[in-house]
Amino acid sequence: MALIINVEALVISVPAQGNAFAQDSEETLLVRITDENGLVGIGECVVTPHVIKEMVNTRTIHFWSQGIKDILLGADPIETVALYDRIYHGSFYHGRRGILIHALSAIDIALHDLAGKQINQPVYKLLGGARCEKIRPYATIYPGDIYDGPLSTVVSELNKQVEIAIDQGLRAVKVPVLFGEHLNDKKLIPFVKECRHMVGDNIDLMLDFGYRWQDWQDAAWLLKRLDDYDIYFAEAPLAHDNLRGHAKLVEVSPIRVGGAEFATTRWECLEWLEKGDVSLLQPGVSRAGGFVELMRIAEICELYGASLIPHSYATGITDTCNFHLQAASLTIPMVEFRSSKLGPSRLRTELVHPAEPEIKDGFVELPTEPGLGITLNEELVDRYSIK
Ligand code: MG
């Protein structure tokens, strides 16, 4: 047993590359937790990094307003569940959902990485061991902020990205349908037909509607007309917190409806299953509560006959976490994967090594290295961490 002697929260900010959607990975909050033998675990949260940093460093005021760092110093990192619960219950004044849970996610990831290194085992074994043989990442592609331009340009950019994804070995692709008012619902039907044609018959195709509709009946009108194109799921059709609308939509949609990508904790995810009635949850490991909470959410999904396909729009740290999660879960059929070959983000390509797993015919082998199995680029961290 080697106890925690240091907890650092660092805002890493690399120069933006001109693609607004990529900026989600131009900044991240990196957590480094060090034990008394000098081993280091890393974690991240890409949401409002400066705020998360303060949340990690804030000092204890009283019983329900304890500082995360205060709780962790001197603790045993392998007690991941106990530490999660101590931080959750010790922060009721300012926590329970949202920002505190985002901070806790980065901490929880770093604890698992450190504990795995201490016992020389990959994180998925700490989570209980392999319950599947291989990992299945799906590619989130993005053509750039060009949805207000000519449709033919959008289609041609998407086409290029699909080719790169398939070349890389991916066999499932999610297309963002983010036209807003630039393309009406009727015109989306031939667009989706074109997307299916683009990927061919042997690739799983998903659509991300980016919260297009307020009224579930508008969403239903389109989804019913997309039945011929074999869509694996429709993400974010309705405003995020419109749970009653989701339940109505699920009743009539021929396509699986996903939601909860911005949800935090199992409590919020449970509402999505009970009130929203969706059969697919998409919370993220680096914002919804780390490994501890995602494993709990995966178990709840089993009770509801639902799937969990964790969100990822961050750096290689989050993507790698998802591989360990799928390995250890029964209810995760695939994980979101942001290939560095599909975007310009330096954090995605350079923050950790290896930046990319080898993907063969749609699958990645189970991780073998201790902890998360990735190494931090200390030079990049030194250069771009905001002092
Ligand atoms: Mg999403």
C-alpha cells in the first residue's frame, strides 16, 4: 500500500487550430495524483478546465463542504469506490451534480490509473475483469463548421472523413446532422440516404441530431421516414432535459433513441431510463462520474434492458478509459472514439502516447499495460499548462 502524497490539477491549453468544434480538445483539465513511491496516475475533464481546477483545490470548510484534495491526501488510491463516495457525500453543499461531478470524474480516472500501476494490472481488471473479448470503437466524424454552406460541400467533406475512418479500421460511423435551419426536415431524408450510400451496407451508421427539435412529434415525423436506412441509433434528437418528450418519441420511433450525454451521476441517468424511457444512455466517463459511476450506470442499464455507449469528445485519456469500461461491462456494445486522424486537435494527437490504438476490422484488443496503459507527454504538459 502506497498512499497519496500529491494531487495536482493543471489546465492544459494548446493553440486552437481553427475548427470551433475541435476546441473541446484544445483545453483540458489534467489531474495528476502521486503516491509515496513516486508512481503517478492521470485523469482529465474537458469541461470548463479553470473551474474544475478550483473545484479540485478548494479547501474544506465544514462536514458537507470538504475539499477534494483534502480528502485524498494520505488516502489509499485502490479504495476507488470508497473515495468516490467520500467526495460525493462530503461535497453536498456545492456538489451532487454538474461541476463537482466533472471534477470527481478526472480524480476517479487518475485514482484508477494509479491503482492499476501499483498492482501492475490494467484498469479493466480493477473494474472486475474482462466481460467481452474485444473493444469496438465507433468514429465520430465532423466536416467542420460548414453546415450553413452548400450541401454538396458538406457531403464531400463527410465522404473524405468516412474514407479515413474506414481506412483506419473503424466499422461504425456517426454522422453529425447539424444543419439547423439551413436544411428542413424533408430535405434531411435524401441526405440520410446519401450518408447510407457513403458508408455502404456493412458499416454501422449512427446520426447525431445535436438537439434539433423541441417537439417530439417533429422528431418522430423524420425518424419514421428513415427506417429504410438501417440507422443504429439517433442521438440527441430533442432538447437534453426534455425527458417526457423522449418517452413519447421512443414509443413511435423505429430507430433506437439515445440521450443523457451531458448527464452526471447514476441518479440522473436513472431518470433518463424511468422518465425518458430511452434504451440507450450516452454519459461520458470524464464528466458523469469516472469509472466508479459509469460502472454503476452500466449495471443499471442491465436492469432496464438498455445499452450504454459512453460519450467521448476529449483527448486520448478519455478514449482509453472507454476501452477499459467496455472491457469490464456487459451493457456497452461500442464506445465513441475521436480518431486523431479525423481532427486537428494537438491534445488528441500528442497529450498521451500511444495516441491511437490499433484497430483491426472494427475492433481493438483488450489493453495489456498497467493502469490506463498510456504515457503522458510531460514536455507538452510543461509547455502548455497555464501557470
Ligand atoms: Mg454527442
